[in-house]
Amino acid sequence: MNIRAQLTFRYIIIVLLVLFAMYLYLGTALKGFLSHRITEDLEAHAVLTREILIEKLPPKDNFTYDAIDPLIDRLGKISDARVTFIGVDGTVWGDTERDGAALRAMDNHLTRPEVQDARQLGSGIRDRYSDTTQTEFRYYAMPIYQRTLPAEESELIGIFRVALPMETVNTAIGTLRQIVLFASVAGLMLAIVFSIFSTGVIIKPIEKLTQMTQSLAAGRIDSRVPVDSKNELGRLSRNFNLMADRVQEQIDQISEEHRRLDTILRNMGEGVLLVNGAFEITYANPTAISMLSLPETHIGKALIEINRIPELQELLQIAEQTETVAFAEIRLGNIAEPEAEVTVVPVAAGEEYVIVIHDVTKERQLERIRVDFVANVSHELRTPLTTIRGYAETLLNEDATRTKAQEQFVVKILNHASRLSRLVSDLLELSRLESGDVELKRTQCHLNSFYAPLLDVFEPILEESELVLRWDIPESLPQVRIDQQLFMQVLVNLIDNAIKYTPDGGEITVSAETCRRETAEESAVNSAEIVLHVRDTGIGIPMESQSRVFERFYRVDKGRAREMGGTGLGLAIAKHIVLRHNGRIWLESTLGRGCTFHVAVPL
Ligand code: ADP
């Protein structure tokens, strides 16, 4: 049932209830009122007619029908009611409804309840059906006494009765019923007309609102509802329009942002993919499509089905398990030397993942060109440098005719040529390590095996600078699988630095221990590592430089380092060697009190 029908139905019910209540109330009220009026009328009639009757009645013993009945008939006419006179023995002497033989044939009225009441109580009133007239009457009976003095001795001579038909009441109620019925029909009609009109006032705006919301839902966002009143419905309509305005604004804003985002995604150099929790593609920008050679119908397809790159799938699984950003360098399948940095970012609690693919092929090529170039230049510089050094040494050793100044020049040439050749060989070493061409020749060895060769290298300089080298590696330390030659290079570079940057009389300590590996990935299997410490009591490295000393050519104090004969490549080389061993290198230092370099290699 729609609202209009419901409201109309309710109006009709209300009108009917009101009319029914009115009918009930008016019915009882009118009946009571009329009944009261009749009783009053009867009493008035009775009192009046009794006075007349007492005057006119013959003495008790002279009662005859002929004397009394005409008198009663007259009184009945005057009072317009049925009047009856009953003797003390119950004989009806006169009655307005009966005459002659019929009167004489009337039964004894002594048993009538109103007559009994009148005799015993002084008056009697009853509603009764009259056998005589076949109608319902209200009877009022009073005793009549003979007028003698003194009054107490007056004798009862008969009962006087006045009656009015109840028909008046019933007719009045009948009329009322008709009026109410008529009013009900009229009220019903009015209720229907009124409800149709008034519900229309309410329903129309609601219907308009419904239409508007339907068109909003259908995407016609510019639909509005007319506001033609200031009441609640008008306010509701206005609020609906305001809401639609806000929705439109938001949609415009979102569309604008979407357009902007789309332009960015379409034109960016990185491939961007969106996959859902089941790793099915929900979006791919043009770069991603070309990078992964996705077919046109890639949306909704599982990534692994379209492009079989297990590493990508593994990366997605890592992101799913760890619920954090996962990153890896992956070789993609469609370019000759395709290398890409892939980042997987989980969005909305693992329900969606953003995959960003950055093709680093070009960068890698440039890097390789740079490394090759440095290697080539270094290589090319080696031969002329050797020649220069050779000739300088010959000049220094053989030519006895030179002046003191000439000798100084030759010594300078020799020193600089030596420095240059150290730089060139360090550069060559670094390029070899960076290019990845160096094959690690791993062998099982104990760190103590490095002690003797290191001592061979550093003993003279240690003695010269009065420095103490404390070698504190326990024999019980497990062996490690490393490239001994390269690892020797690491130790040489670290100890060389320690000697260079520790004032005379200082101490250098080399120690080592086994530790548990801190990184999460390999914790399951071989998580132990050996950590080597090279500690000195030298000048230390300021905080701001600590993170940079492993960069090539970075020096804390350029003049001093050069003076020390450093190339600025020692730590960069050490770092590369350690990384090739899947290890880590870091340092701790307090300025002016020395520093400790730590090298960790997995066992
Ligand atoms: P260099 O050949 O100049 O020593 P490195 O790469 O070995 O180059 O070291 C880089 C810089 O780090 C050095 O120039 C020096 O300033 C600083 N450094 C390295 N080791 C130490 C150390 N043990 N004590 C103080 N400073 C150091």
C-alpha cells in the first residue's frame, strides 16, 4: 500500500471513529435528556391533573363509570396524555383509551407495579409495555386522598395515573441515527476528498525527491528537485539539493584528480601495475604494458598467467606475507638485458598491491661504460707511468753529473709517479670489483693465517712510528670461506689507514668473534657470522663524515690524506670486497680518540 492510500485509509478510519463516538455520545445523551423531560412532564401533568381531579371527583361511594370516565377523558385531552383512574380495589373507573364496555372489561389494575409503588411509597414511575394500547409507556402514578379535615385522617380513594408514550424518545433517537448516518456519509466523502488533496501536498514533493534520487543513482548528477514551500518538505528538498551539489562538487574534484592521475600514470617512465589480493591485474599503465608485453585483454587476468616472471610473483608473496613494501632487482623477460627495480606496495591491508617497475637497463649500461672507461684509462696510464718511473730511477741512480736541484726534481718526479701508479692500480682494482668481473676464489681459512703476511708488510713502518699492533683473534674461532687474496686487501687497507691516522706511540688492535646475524631473511638457516674489528687510538672520524668515508675519493681532511700518500679509494675497495662476500662493513668513532672498523662475513 503506498503512502497516499495509507493516509487516505487513516483519514477515513479517524472520521468514522469520530462519527461513531459522536453517535454513541449523542444517542445516550439525548435518550437521557428526553427521558428526563418526559419524567418532568409527567410529574407536572400528574400534579396539575390530580388537583383538578380531587376537586371534581364524587365521594368514594358514589363512583360510577359514567361519572368518572368522561372526567378522565377531559383531563386526558387537556394534558395530552393517557390518564387512568383506579379505585382502591383496583377497578379502572376511567381511562382515556377505553370507553363503555371496553372500560368495564379492563382487568384489575391493583397489581400494576407503579400502582403498588404509589400506594406504598407515595408515587410510582415505570416504563412498561401497555397491553391495553400495545405501546411502550412511561407511567406515573400517585395516590388520591379524600379532602377531609384534619388532613391526617384523609382516606385513600384511588390511584391516579398519567402516562406518556416512549415513542417520542425512540423517534428522536431514530432521527438522530439518520442524521448521524447522513453525517457519516458526508464526512466520509469529505475525508476522501480532503485526504486526496492533503496527501497530494505531502506526496508530490516526496515523489519528486524519489525521482531525483533515482536519477542521481542513475548517474544524472545535475538533477535537482524544485523547492516550492518553506515547510519541512521544502527544507528537505533544499537539503537534498545541497547534498546533490556537494556530491557533484566531490565528483568533479575526484574526476579532476582522476584525470590528473591518469595523465601522470600514462606519461611516466615507470611501469605501474595494480593487482588485487589474488594477484590479478586491475590496472596497468602503458609503460607497464610495454615492459611486460601485456596483451590487450590483461585486466582481470592473473599476473603469473600472462607474464611468467617467478621473481615478480615471489616479490608479491613477500609483500603479502610481511605486509610491507618489498623491493628487488628483477630481470624482465622481453628486453635483451632487461633489468628493473621493482617495488611492491601493499594497499588496503593486502587487498591490493601497487607494483612500480623502474627499468634500469640504461643506467646499468652507462655505469658499465663508466667503469670500462676508468678501467681502460687506468690500464693505458700504467705503461707510460712505468716508463716514467723507470727513467726517473735510472736518472737518480746513474747520472752523477746532475746538480742538487736536478736531483730534487728527479726525486719529485719519482714520488709523484709512484703515487700516480698507486692511484691507477687502485682505480683498476675498483673497476674490476665494480664490473663484477672478479671471480671469488673462496677457500676455507682461519683469520689468524693473515697475521704473518700482514706483519711482513707493516713491521718496518710499525717500528718506525712506534706503533703497537695487537693481534687478538682466538684460535677457537671457526674458519670462514673467503677469497684470501681479496680479504688480505681489506685487512691491508684497514690496517694501513689505522697506521696512517694514528699518531706515533698509539695502538692498533685486530680482534674477531662469532655473532648471530641480525638480518631477518636468513635467520632460519645459517644465521651466524664472523665479525672482525680493527681498532685504533688515532684521530677518529667526525660524525658527519662517518657515512661517507666508503665513497670513492672521499677524504675527511684532503691535504692530510694526500700527505699520507692515500688515494681515497682504500675504503671503497674494502667495501666492494666485503659486499662481494655478502658481508657488511661499518665503523664507530669518537673524534680524537680513534675509530673501530667492523667487517662481518657470513659463516
Ligand atoms: P685514503 O687513501 O685517503 O686513506 P680511504 O678510502 O682509505 O682513503 O679512507 C678515506 C678517508 O677516511 C681517509 O682520507 C681518512 O680521512 C678517513 N679514514 C680512514 N681510515 C681512518 C682511520 N683509521 N682514522 C681516521 N680517519 C680515517
